[in-house]
Amino acid sequence: MTATIDRTTDGVYIIAATPFAEDGSLDIASTDRMVDFYLETGVSGMTILGIMGEAPKMAADEAQRFARHVLDRVAGRVPVVVGVSAAGLDNMARLAKTVMDAGAGGVMVAPQPGMATEAKLRAYMAQVCDALGDTPICFQDYPQTTGVQVSVETILGLARDHDQVVMLKHEDWPGLTKLSRVRAETGTADVPRLSILTGNSALFLPQEMQRGADGAMTGFAYPEMLVQVVARHKAGDVDGAEDLFDAYLPLVRYEQQLGLGLAIRKEVLRRRGVLASATVRAPGPAMTSRDHEELTRLVARLEKRLEELA
Amino acid sequence: MTATIDRTTDGVYIIAATPFAEDGSLDIASTDRMVDFYLETGVSGMTILGIMGEAPKMAADEAQRFARHVLDRVAGRVPVVVGVSAAGLDNMARLAKTVMDAGAGGVMVAPQPGMATEAKLRAYMAQVCDALGDTPICFQDYPQTTGVQVSVETILGLARDHDQVVMLKHEDWPGLTKLSRVRAETGTADVPRLSILTGNSALFLPQEMQRGADGAMTGFAYPEMLVQVVARHKAGDVDGAEDLFDAYLPLVRYEQQLGLGLAIRKEVLRRRGVLASATVRAPGPAMTSRDHEELTRLVARLEKRLEELA
Amino acid sequence: MTATIDRTTDGVYIIAATPFAEDGSLDIASTDRMVDFYLETGVSGMTILGIMGEAPKMAADEAQRFARHVLDRVAGRVPVVVGVSAAGLDNMARLAKTVMDAGAGGVMVAPQPGMATEAKLRAYMAQVCDALGDTPICFQDYPQTTGVQVSVETILGLARDHDQVVMLKHEDWPGLTKLSRVRAETGTADVPRLSILTGNSALFLPQEMQRGADGAMTGFAYPEMLVQVVARHKAGDVDGAEDLFDAYLPLVRYEQQLGLGLAIRKEVLRRRGVLASATVRAPGPAMTSRDHEELTRLVARLEKRLEELA
Amino acid sequence: MTATIDRTTDGVYIIAATPFAEDGSLDIASTDRMVDFYLETGVSGMTILGIMGEAPKMAADEAQRFARHVLDRVAGRVPVVVGVSAAGLDNMARLAKTVMDAGAGGVMVAPQPGMATEAKLRAYMAQVCDALGDTPICFQDYPQTTGVQVSVETILGLARDHDQVVMLKHEDWPGLTKLSRVRAETGTADVPRLSILTGNSALFLPQEMQRGADGAMTGFAYPEMLVQVVARHKAGDVDGAEDLFDAYLPLVRYEQQLGLGLAIRKEVLRRRGVLASATVRAPGPAMTSRDHEELTRLVARLEKRLEELA
């Protein structure tokens, strides 16, 4: 049975790394360990082949093989969202069909560069929805990477005009007021509810939850923190949530370094025994020995701080 | 008496250079010659302190002195539009008041970088209109330079919501379909007419006139061509207009080189006896000796071609 | 036998469209006609799967099938350059190997976005050369699209440090002085010669030839003009070359509209009987009926002008 | 007596806000309070009219009046650095002379947009140094805002070629490895030492100090934290420094929101009794009531955490 996303989806959707062996080939054993690890931390879903991942560096058949393997391992226990952003609609529709047939719970689509007016973006998303049929879509609002600014009005329009657009991945920055507005102006008589999961490496997760986000979709290498912060907010323990978050904040900030963050994230997963190798495909970022020492120090400080809190 | 722009303004508004002496100081004698030269070519108006000019390199009092001098010399014979785009509304309002008091016929405003959604841009233009009172405004749509994409819908909104916004300087690129749409969707029951003058160094002037532009606002160093091409279109001699334009096209294209074009334009005006010096303020582009030879060749070819056409 | 590019390559390398049927599928019959048409116009080479083409909208196996078909049809009569720019080196190397094995004459590589300092770009190109082995490389300098500014010093460095980098596709803009400098500072005691073919839709082709370019690599829908302009320059008939070019300049300019230009180019090829359909894959530009009329008018004016010149 | 910056300058150079009254006019009384407040926190210097401040929204004479007032109030107790970045060298040189004559300790210069190759940037900085004479210069490396990427090699070149370039304001991001390299490769036999002060709202201040930065140049509204973190690092109390920093990190992160951060910073200074009004000049960011509540909560949490640490 397939679990899918909808307008009420909540919790933590962890953005999964793509594990590679030292020689750069797909590492299936690490993939299995990683899926199990994520599920054990209590995530509500998983996102693969995301925009900041290494999907563009994989061969098309390799990406499909990876997606199928993850979907098999997850086996419907949680929804898996697959990034399908592509220059052409044909390629997007083909990948979407393949992964939905294989059990994905939805797809994620970001605007293509150049969709730089509201009118163009709305026309594009209408084409996308037409091409994808009734596949549930998470719309990714990520101007820092796409170069496309999206107004609240356009987001409301997408929610209203397209049954398939059920989720917003919120990562405009600064974006807290935008989040408040989308929360207040959806789920009304005019505009249906949107599930809102937040990104930006979780740098503002407590503020986002307090403003009505349904959860997070990001790839922090300690998913258990994300899970607990979201859960505590839902349970009304706002201060407890924020205390825990603040303990991890030095590392959240460290992992949020654009580009380099991916290498750091993989290295943390390696140190935690999840990945066999922290390899990033070329061309890509690499940690220096100084970065490694710094990470060691930050992790040690985190562990000390968690003890204080316990 | 002051001549002002309005929703029916047409003809050629030449974008004036700012003449500097070899030592970089303002050259008033050349300014007088330049104003007389432009008026003799038959332009319908003049634009000074434009976005691609050297206004940002002038001291504030120097820019005001230059504006006042041009306005005195023109003496109300044609409207003079003054570029007032600025980071802050206070500075914009102050300059606008100064030049309107001195006899300017309107001001030109481009979106500030960062007004990158329709909602933000509309809010910004409402602030601008509020700050400028009833000063007639030419809205400059120039995404290549401002980084702000403006939809047809937003342009219609500006025309409808603000009495002061009477003119569109059209220089989106490619922008012919946008021009056709603005022409068709203004001057209707819902949206008042907009004067549309086109920029982009006149590279598409015949096509733009044939699609309903009211004229051109650009700085080509042979204003007499722009004047005749616009006049012939209005007189119905479309082929004659385009024949003349095509003769100049090699030079139009040459002058359209972003950045360097300003140096070429000043050099042509120098060669034509208008400016004493082609000096551009630092940091700025400079022609190489190879560029000078190339320009000489292109001008000689133009003269030969004009003889063939005569 | 395979024809390959090297440091002395000259002439016109036409950038080939990818022909699609009305339903968006690859049109093999039109591909054959197009290859024959290009060869009949006298081009010296062909470039496929280029950065501004529709390669990113094709499935990986479809792109390979298209490349193989073109290579078979050309059958070694002229070198075929294949665009292999990709986010990951693995994908780039795989495609390069496939097409070189199938008889390609070289590959074209543009910097990836983000290689935004000389140091990063040089390191990246070293990785590329390492991954591609001894495949001849055309380096594409196209900042308007890649966002990567490349200095003359870096181009000289690439020519000197990598035997494989044999050709520069020059399309910086404005770029005439850069072209003069690369020509003067290569083929010296320190830096080996580079073949320089120019792009930018040929808007400055005569000036570029007069400054020492070896030819053009662009996709204008009248390749016979490009061939003759290059040939006349080589034969010393500079004025004759420029006369012919200027006759086509209104259309060159019209086809140079970024994005829309591809639709215009395909439509001209359709009207000339080369392509069965002008279909561009979604999302993509489309000509309005006004654009069609405008094109008709411009083509009629071209034909009239060519008669005058004859 | 004037205090000036040099290659060994260290400590915290606080980036000063420009205080405005509710009606937007310059607030001199608040300016005095602010200068006194900054000096009491123990800062080693002050920076005014910075790139992210509101200098572009001030009239030229207003900016000079503000600078003179701050310089008078500081009265040589610490060096004051003045931002002089400008589109034209004339305006830059004029402002630099005015403020140096009035007792400034140096000026700060960022690359102008468009200086987008190393060669262009080096040529530009040579022009700048020529125009500014022997004024000590802090070079601001801030690609997110200027769009100009600067390599380590270019920074070393500036340090070596220009006696005046004595300080680097480091705010490339991610930029920790760059900082390590500049530290290691200056102060050598070939390249003189550079003072390195870091920006980016202090988000990585402990890591930067541990990698050899000399201090910070940023505008966090709790300068006493910056002062102590720098002092503790210099005293060898690295853990104590980082413990204190981490307590403030939730607020550091909150103030680092691009654009909005300025409004937050002014509001904190208002709440602390320093500014009479948090007014930001139009067009500018404004805090919502939700933002105000959020800030209140974050400040309360900070105070609680500081008590725990005490």
C-alpha cells in the first residue's frame, strides 16, 4: 500500500542524502542503513532526489534505480516524496510516472529559472499539473536557488487552482512573514488548506512551528532533533522544543553552509555509522582537515550541552 | 511655460549624454551645443540623468546644476524628462521637486533591485506615487539592468491605479509581444491609455512602431534617423521607414554594446562636432584604437549606403 | 573516418536544431533533411546538443540516439561537435565517450554556474580535462547564460595548460576587445594557438572576422550567409562580405531574441522546407500570429534586398 | 588626534546604525547616545555609512553631517571607518577626503557590480587606490551583495600591490576556508599582513576567531557579546568564548535575516534605550506585530540563558 502526501500532511520529511562509495558508485548497503536510520528516528516521510541533492549528477537510470530501491526498503511505511524538477516537461512527467508507479507518495517541483513573473510561473505550473495528472505535488519555493521570487498571492493561486498542489516547501528567506500569511490565508472559504513544511536547513524551525508550519522538510544529520522539536510543539511544549533546538543550533548553522553543507551532512552521517563513505560526486565540495577538526569540536560541544539538558 | 508628458505623448525623446571635459568636469559649452543639436534634429523631447547615463557618478549638486542648465537652454520648447531613480524615496522626491520646479516635464522611475514580486513592486510604486505627488511619471521596464521582471498585468495595474503613471519606457527584451499586449490592453474601458516609448538602443524600432509604440526614448547618436523613422511610420510610409532604419542598423547594433555603447555614442557625438570630448567618468568603458578604426569604417559604410538610398 | 577539431579549425560550425514532430517526438526524417541541408550550404562542421538547444529537455537515451543518427548521416564528411556540459563529471564523461566512440569530432563544455572565480574555474576545467582524456574540447565562454565571467588570462591559461582545449567558442558580450586580445596573445612562444569560432547569433560576425576569428559557431537559419561571409573575409573581400552580411542583419537581429529566437529559427527552417514542424518542447517559447506576420515581412524584405545586391 | 586602522588592527568594529526620528529626519540626540553606548561596550572602533546601512538613502550633505557628528563625538578615542563605495571615483574620492579631514581612521570600499573578473577587479582597485591617495582602506569582500566573487589570489594581490589596503572585511559565505587561507598566506615573506575583521552578522564568529581572524566588523545589537567573545579568544578562553556566543546565537541568527535584520537591530537598540525610534527610511523593511512578539520571546530566552551561565 502506498502512503501519499495531502493537504494535512505534517511531521518531519527528511531530505535523504544519496550514498556513494569511495569510487563514486551508488552504495546500496549504505542506502539501506540510511533508510532504516531515518525511520528509526521517527520521521513522518522522506524526500529523495531533491534540488540540493546530487540528483543532477546521477545518470537517469541510476536515479530511477536509487528511487526504486528506497521505495522498496520503505515499503509504504511513510510517504516518499521524489524531486522531479527538470528543464523539460516530458522528462519530468516520465520520472514522475516511474516513481509513482513504484510507490512514491508525491513529487516535488521547483520553478525553472526564467519563470520570473507571476504570470509566467502560473502558466508553467498549469502545464506541470497538466503533465503530471493527479500526482500529489509539493511546490518548492526556494528563490535563493531558483532565482524565481514567488508572492503569497501566487502561492494562494496555486493552492486554489490545482487540486494536485497539496504542499508548500517553504524556503524563501527571510520568510517568516510569508509563512504567517500563507498559513492565515489558506484553509479559508476561498482557498483550500496547504500542508506547509519548512526548509532552509531548519535554521528557524521553532519560529516556523510557532507560526503554524506543519513540520519540516530538510536534511539535518540529526533527524531525531527535528522529530522531537516538531513533536514538542504539537504537544504544546514550546519552551522545551526551543531549548532542545537551541542546543543543536550551532550545528544547524554549521550545516547550513550552502554547498559545503552537503559534505558536512554526509560526514556526520558517516561518523554516526550510517554511511560507509562521505563521498560527494565531482565537481563538489570537500571538507578540509580544519573543517574536520571544527566539526569534531562542535559535535563534542553538542554532546556536552545535551548532557546538561538531560 | 513648461511642456509636460502625458498619456498621449509621442515622438522621439532622445536620451542625452552628460558632456564632460577631458579633466572630467562638467562641460557647459558642449551641453549647450548638444541641446541645440538635439532640438535641430527634430526630437519631441529629451531625457536626462537616465539609468544608463552617468548620473550615479555625478555629485548631487552637480546633477542638479546640469539639469537646470539643460532646462534653461531648452526653455520649454519640448518636455524634458529627468531620471530620478534612487535607493531612498526622500532623495527621489527631493530631486523630482527640484527639477519639476525648474521646468521639467516629468520624471522617469525604474524599480529598485529587490522589488522582485508583483506585490512588492506595486507596493513600491504606490509609495513612489505618494512621494512624488502629481508629477507625471514614466515607468521604466528594464529587467536586464534592474533585475526586476514586470508582467503585463502589473503594467496595466500601474496605469489604472496611478494617474501619474502616464508613460511606459519599454525595454524588456525580448519584448515585442509584451509591447503588443500593453498596446492592446490599455486605452480600454478598464485601463487608461499609456504613452509607450521604446528603448533598447532602438534595435527593434520599426517592429515596435508597427506594433503601436508612440515613439522611441533612446540615445542613438544619429537622432535624425530616429525622428524620420518615427515620422515615416506615422505618415504610413512603413517601407520607407524601415529602409532608412536598416541603413543605420549596423551602427545601431554597434552602439548597443552594453557599457561600451556609451563611449561609442559620445565618440560619435564628438566626431559630429557636438561634444568637445568623449570623456566618460571613471570607472568607465574606453574605446581601443581598434574600436576607433572599426567605428570609422562603419560610419563610412553608413554614408555610402545613405547615398545609395538618396 | 572521423574528422576532428583542432587548434587550426576554421569555417562555419552550424549549431543544429533538434527536429521534433508536432507531438514532440524526435523527427528522424527532418533530421536527415536538416543534416543534408546544412552540408549543402557548405558548412565546415556541425554542433549538436548545444547549451541553447533543447538537449536538457531530451531523455538521456534520446539525446544519444539523436547524436548517433546525426553522426551516421554526416559520415565523417565534416567534424561534429557535441555539447556535453553537465552538472556532474560522470554524466559528462559518459556522454563524451559515447559520442566520440560514435564518431564525433570533439565536445563543447561551458563552465557550470558557481565556478565564479578564476581559481575555481581553472580547477574545474582541470577536472573536466582529466575526466575526458584526450577528447578535443571547445570551451564555451558564454557569461550571459552561465553567469561565469572568464578573463583573457584564464582563457590563455586553459590553452596553455590543457592540450585538449583546442577551440574557444567566443560569445562574451560585448566581447570584441576580448576577441582581439585572445587572438593576439595565443599562437605565441608561450601560448599555443586556439581556434576561435564566434557565437552570439552572428550579430558581429564581420567585425569578429576582421579581428581574427577563424569562423562562426552559431545557428542562423540561413547558413549560406555565414558560409559566404566567412569565405569572402578569407578571400580578402571584406567589403563584399560585409555588404552581404548587412542585407541579412535585420533577420540576424530578429533571430537573436533570447529564447524566442529558437522558435523563430525552427520556423524559418520549416518554411525553407527543412523541418516538417517548428515544434519546440515544453516549456518553451512560441511565436504569436503577429510574430509570424513580422517574420514574413522581414523575409520578403531580405529577398528584395538580395535581388538589389545581385 | 586621529586613530587610524592598519595591518594589525584588531577587536570589534561595530557597524553603527543611522538613527532617524519618527519623521525620518536625522536624530542627533540618539546618535550621541548610540556613540556613547558603543564606546561603553568596549568596542575597538566604529564603522559608519556601511554598505548595508541606509547611506544610499541619505542626501550627500546629510551623510557628511552625520559622519562629522559621529567623528566629533568619538573624538579620536577609537578609529572610525567610513563606507565610501560609490558608482564613480570622483564621488568616492570627495567623500573620503571630507571624512579623513574630519578625523576618520580609514575608509571601506566594496567592488562595484560588474567588476566580475579578477583582472577587472584588480584594475578597479588600482584606480581606487590612485584616487584615494594614502587613505587606509578596508576592502569589503561581500559577494552576496556585490555579485563579485573574489579569489584568495586577488586578495593577496591587493595586499601586496597596495600599501593602503590594510584590512579585509571578510564576509564571503561559506567563507571559513577562505579565511584560513588568507590568514596563512599573508604576513609571509611575499605578502604583508592584513587585518581581518569578519562580518556576516557574526554567525560564525567563534570559528572565525579560531581560524585567526583579528576580530569582527558587524552590527549586532549586543556589542558587549562581540567584545567579550573576541577578548576571551585572545585570552585563550576558547570554550568560555563559545559558551557565551552560543547563548546569543538564537538572536544572532534572528538578526541575520537579510533586509529585515536592520529593522530588528534598530528595534533592539530602541528597546535598550539607545535609539528614540526604530524608524527605517522608505522603501525599507518593517517588523510585523508577530515579529515584535517573537523578538520579545527571544530576548526573554536570552536573558534566562545568561542567568544560567552566570
